[in-house]
Amino acid sequence: MGHYRARKIHQIDPETGKILRSITSERFVTGVTWVDGELWHGTWEGDASDLRRIDARSGEVLAKLEMPPGTGVSGLESDGADRFFCGGGTSGTLRSVRRPARA
């Protein structure tokens, strides 16, 4: 679960709702998704947004897809294959972003 203003990603126990652990991001967290065992999250701050693949244990940024300036990312979901879908904030735009292949 992403906690936008706190800049955190929480792992939550689905049975109890208890926060099991948290990862801190240096940017606002606008969405979180898992795909192929990878943790990705969206960011949006000021005029800049990106999608980040992060290490689920340490929070280290492993890959970053920067969006064009002025492109907000709100929400993030995967199709389970090679596409992400993210909202565009107040623009009403839904974006499809190709997930990069891992080397």
C-alpha cells in the first residue's frame, strides 16, 4: 500500500490490517504494484513523475522510467505482462506504459 504524503510503501497483513514493514521513498508515492515478483511504484512531485522498480527489502531504486515533464502519475497497475496503467491526475487521462524487459 502506498502512503502518498508520508512517502512510504507499507506491507500490510491482509487478515489483521497490521503494517508488517515499511519502505521510505524520497518522493510522493502515487501507486504500488507487483508484477513478476517485482515491486514498482509511481511518483509525482511538482512537474515530475516516474515509475520505479525498487528492491522490496531495502527500498533501493533499481530502475526508473521518467515521464515527460508535466505528466502526472496517479495510481499504478500492471496487466501482469508488459504494460503498466496509470492515471494522469486531474487530466482524466489513462496512460499505458511498456514495462522494460529485464536484462
